[in-house]
Amino acid sequence: MFKKRESDAEYIKLDDYGKDSADNTGKKINTIMKGSKLTGDINISCDLDLSGEVEGNISSEQDSNIAIKGICRGNIRTREGNVNIEGELINGDVTAGGDVKITGKFNGGTIKAKGKISVNGEFKGKLESNEIEVGPNARGKGELLYNEYISISKGARSEERRVGKECRSRWSPYH
């Protein structure tokens, strides 16, 4: 039906539409594009890159990494993976078997991570981990519960009290 001219053959490139997305390690990635809106719970078995909007819970029983670049209204749970919030998580809890990184907005309940929690964005809620790092661009209020290590960059104020191995810290850079 359609034929391409032989002289143009070297300039034609195929799109990757219809093929599974993969990162540089060959691991598959689920992608929800900007402008998409999903309502309902999502269960994933590979990484998720959310640039759109989800109203519902996102969960994985695998070592899936979850990147929120759009908006999520719900809970996020990954058994062994990492969670990266570059967009916004509203009224939800995060449970991660790996690390959690917040450079966007977390306006929710509790973040629990077996790995490290890094905050360098807006935060309101409770963080629980062995290691917590609050960066210089972090803004917000919350309760920090940690077992081993905490780092709060200049500008954040902290009041701590130690309870056994666990330390509790209420912080706000605004007071």
C-alpha cells in the first residue's frame, strides 16, 4: 500500500510505541503519562513512573520502584523497592522496603522505610526509618522517628528526645 523511497530509507526511524518500556538495566517500567487520570487501586509487578494523576492506592509485592512525578491521592506500598516523590502525594501513607526520597510535596500521614528517608521538598506528616536526612530545601512540619542517624541541614530547627533506641524529633524550620 505505502512504499518509502529508497533514498529516504536511512532517515526514517521507528517509534517505540507499542513496545514495553525499559530502563538502562533492562527492567520493565509501567508509565502513566501526564494528562492521564486513573481512579482505583493499582497493583504493579515492575517499576512505575507516574507523571499523570492517580486516585487510589499503589502497591507492589515485588522490588518495584515507584516514582511519583504527577499527583497521587492514596497510599503507596512496595515490599522491597524505593519510592521517589518528585510530584505530590496527598493524604496517603508510604511503606517502602528500600529508600524514600521527597523532592516534591508530601502532605499525608506516615512514611515508613527500611532504608533511608531523604527530604528536600515540602513535607507534612510523620517519618519513620533507621536513617533520615532533611536537606536545605526542605520545608514543613512533622515528626521524625529514627533508630540510628539523622541529619538536618542548616535552617531546620529540631527538638529531640530519646526513647530507648528510637529518637523522636519534632521539627519545623518556621519557628
